[in-house]
Amino acid sequence: MTKLHHEIKINAPVKKVWLVLADLELVRFTNPLVMTVKIISPNKKGVGSARHCDFKDGKFVEERITAFEPNRLISFELYKHQWPLVFMRWTNKLEKHDDATLLISDTEYELKFGPLGKILNVLIMRRKFNQIIASALNDTKRYIEENK
């Protein structure tokens, strides 16, 4: 299993950051890969809420909330996707820092294909996922700070 850790300071209060993270439809503004998003669960917020995201490259994912503590943390898992993953899950935590918010993102995943997947991870996927997450966090920061 691979673990990735990212942090970004957002110049906005925790409540403002939380409102963006907790709104499943806003991912189209905060993740550069997402083209469209649709809620696919009866509930739009909280544990069990789920969304379907279509990516610009034609692929898709379905992900659901697995933990939801308002103004503190939100966790997701991919449960349907077209990637060579056994699993992927992540948690976004919020910490107040003066008038700003520290967004801490911890991701865990495992690639399919056994030893070959481990090599693929070292050579390509770990770097690629780090780039995608960093880009999404930068887009989240920009979206929140520009829409105060």
C-alpha cells in the first residue's frame, strides 16, 4: 500500500473551506481532471453520499463519503473506476491557522498486478498521483480564495 501526504494553506476560514469540500458537486471546479459530476446517492451530504465523475480523458470514477465530521474532516473511497487499483481512499482534514486553514490530504492506494504493480507504482503512478493531488489542492485553494 502506498501513502501520500499533502498540505496546503488556504487563506479562508475553516467554515468556508469546509463548505467547498462537503459539496460533492463542486469537485468540477477543484479537480482539473473532472469534466462533469453527478450525485448518485439519495443524500447529497454525509456518510454514504456518492458521486459519479466523468474525466476529460473519457474515464470515470464513482466515489463515496466514508467519514464526515463537519468543519474537521471528510473521507472518500473509490468504489467504481477504470484505473488499475485494488483500492484508493483519502481523508481531507482541516486545521485553523490564524485567519487561514491548513488542508491536510492523506491518500492510500494499492495498484493491481502484484509485483508488476509495485514496479509501475515506483516508476510512474506514485509521481502521477502526487501531481494530480497537488494540482487539485492548488485548484481548491484558488477556487476558495477567488470566491470569498
